[in-house]
Amino acid sequence: MSGRKKLFGGLTADIGIDLGTCNTLIYVRGRGVVSSEPSVVAVERGTKKVVAVGQDAKRMLWKTPGDIIAIRPLRDGVIADLETTEKMIRYFISKVLSKRWIIKPRMVMGVPSCITEVERRAVEEAAYKSGAREVKIIEESLAAAIGAQIPIFEPAGHMIVDIGGGTTEISVISLGGMVVTNAIRLGGDAFDLAIIKHVRTVHNLIIGEQTAEQLKMKIGNASPEKTIDKMEIKGTDAITGLPRRLEIDSVEVREALQEPINAVVEEVKRTLGQTPPELAADIVERGIVMTGGGSILKGLPKLLSKETGVPVILAEDPLLCVAIGAGQYYDFAKGHNDNRALYDALSG
Ligand SMILES: Nc1ncnc2c1ncn2[C@@H]1O[C@H](COP(=O)(O)OP(=O)(O)OP(=O)(O)O)[C@@H](O)[C@H]1O
Ligand SMILES: [Mg+2]
């Protein structure tokens, strides 16, 4: 490392941010993922003054007193509340920004591909206001692929399926660019809602989103398992209005999840159908890589593989891939540019 690099290495940092609908993660180069908190903000009704952000705000989400409201500003993959999103970004960044860094950091943000140009600019602005000297906004899929250690700058096709809370993004990447990309506004949140709907319809029991998420994480699965798991839940009887307990098993949760899971599988098939044949051949050989919290659902990679006939691999640390990839973006791009220059020089 040159003296100059060594000197400045200690004074500045590259930061990667995964601005997710469920969780916002921050990766600092050389330190790894330093912050992972729910994308939730609690504000005072009327004045909109921020009372709590992240984990503290999430605890208030379903139990807020009248004058405080807890919001998820990025619900369903879109920025539902721009002003609050900005405040949230600034809060998370200021928490990890070190006063020791004399030179302002460069920031790379992974955002859902379906956000609008106006939203993109607002997010960028928020990052600048939080103290960035340079901000780059990249697609979540691209960041996820880098974070999953996929050699995206190779002249070969790679498919990445990122199932987040609010969105599922399916992309085919080659030579560092997106060849095909499809996004649907459906992810882990929709899985929870499907469970709520099922329990209400079949058992006349009203349950909250947190209970549904616990059912999904603890006993949910996408393809049959050898053993059947059970879990006791509590909710409100839809007819009597009284609290009631109920035991649910994993077969039932799988049935409840069928509709949103099918939607994901169909979108993957559709994307494979849009992929140029040479790249499709690469994907068959290398397999589809899954990232995002939604892909941790038991049996989902197995089901997707069965339905598509293509091997499916769950990335290491699926929840961290976008943040890691955003944080390592500059290193990746730099390596690529160096290779490109060498390639150009050699091919004369
Ligand atoms: N073990 C698990 N099993 C099933 N689902 C899980 C598990 N762990 C997390 N999830 C789900 O993953 C989702 C959150 O994933 P993630 O943090 O990747 O989303 P996000 O990046 O915030 O959202 P998006 O990418 O849509 O903006 C939630 O719906 C959560 O319930
Ligand atoms: Mg995400």
C-alpha cells in the first residue's frame, strides 16, 4: 500500500448502504456490517418530530400511544414517505459516521429498482446531507450479486433472485450490467399477509403481522419436510372478539404460503424465458443464486430448483449481501476497470 493510500485509508471510509423496506444495513469498508436495524421511524402525530428510529421504533409499531405513530417509510418497495425516509437515512448514517474520518466517506446505496427518479434523487440528497463526499445509487440486485461473491464482470450469465420484505428482484447479470431485470412488489411481507388471511379464513382467528412472521420463520416451509412442526399462536376470535390460542402445523403454513410463493416462481420462470440462450446456458451450469431475507424460508431454494430444473444456491448471509455488495462496489468496479484497460492494451 502506498504511503498516501495508507495515510488516507485511516481518515476516510467507503460506506455501503442497503436501504431495504424491512431493514436498513450499513457496511463500512474494513469493518464489515456495522448497523442493521428495521426501517421504521416513530414520529409525533401532527408535528412529525422523530421520536425513535430503527429497533426502538419497531417496538412501538403496533403498540403506539395516540400521539405517536410508527411508520415504515419504505413499505412495499416504494418510498411511501419521502421526508421520513430522508430523516431515517440521516439518522442511521450519523450513528456510524466516525468523527475520526477527516475526509468525508464515499457512499454506495443499493435501492429497489422500481423506485422513481424523484425518489432516487431524494435518497441521494439525504446521503449528501448526512456527510457523503460522493454518492452512488445502484440497483439492489447488482449489489446483492457482488455481496454474494458472484463474478459479475465475467462475460457469463448469472441469475440473482433477491427476495426482500416488499420486493422480489430477479436479474440476469453479465459483464457487470443487467441484461434482464424484473421486479415484483411482493416479498416476505406478502408471505406474512397470506398467513394472516389463511388463519382468519380457516380458523376465524385474527393475528398480527409479528405473529405471522414468527410462524413463517419458525415452522414455515416451501417444500414438504420429513417432520411436521407445530406452533401455538394467540389472536382474537373474529366472531366473539375474545382472545384465543390455536395450534398450527407446518403443512398448514405451507398451504397458506402457496399463492405468493407461486408468484415468485412464475416470475423466475418468466425471466428465464426472457434470457438470451447463451446466458441461459451459463445459468443452467452455474445455478441461480438467492439472496434477501425472504429466501431463507425453509425449502424455497429446493422448490425453485424443482420448478425450473436449474440448480439453486442460497447465498452465504442472504440478509447482508446487498450491504456488503454496495460497500465493496468501488473495489469491484476498480478491479474491472483495471482488467478492461489491460484487455484493451493487450488486444491493441
Ligand atoms: N428465517 C427466515 N425465514 C423466512 N423469512 C425470513 C427469515 N428471516 C427473515 N425473513 C424475512 O425476510 C424479509 C426481510 O428481508 P430483507 O431484510 O432482505 O428485506 P429488505 O431488504 O428490507 O426489503 P426489500 O429488499 O424488499 O427492500 C422479511 O419479510 C422477513 O420476515
Ligand atoms: Mg433488500
